[in-house]
Amino acid sequence: MVGFQIDPFIRTFTNENTESVYLTAKEFDLLYFLYSHKGQVFTKEQLYDNVWGHDHITDTKNLTSFIRKLRKKIEPNPDSPQYIITVWGVGYKFDEEKP
């Protein structure tokens, strides 16, 4: 069970210490999309389509940068993520189970 809260109506994220964490609009969109589909693995292209829309230019380095920045903001230990998980060779998923 996750210890943080996401409020999609006012687009806020509160961490496990009940501190509000500033997320950019796209960081929030990416987090909320992954969170809303817990356990499901998405390719980078699927994330671009669902978060940025179909009229985007796919740049995997850009997505990797967003994931890295988001992990720094929401993960207790960004170097060993427990929420936004990389599925090597496929993409990313949100895992709500704490280790």
C-alpha cells in the first residue's frame, strides 16, 4: 500500500511525510496515468500517446528525463525506485506494493 496521496481533482501530490510536492503538469499527468493503471506495463510509445497525445514527437530521452525527475520527487530512494519501475526492454509500470 502506498503512503502518499494523489488528488486528480486539484492535481496535487502529497508524499509519505504528508508534505506537498510540486509536480509540473506533465509530471503529474505521467504519474497519474501510471498510478491509474497499477501493475500494467507501458512502452515508451504508449506513454507518449496517452500522456502527451498523438501529435507528439517521440523522443525516448525526453521520457527518460521525465521519469528520472519524477522519481526524484516522489520516490523515498530515487536510485532504488519502488513505485515507478523500469521493465527492461519494455517500458515502465507503477508498482504500489512496498518492498
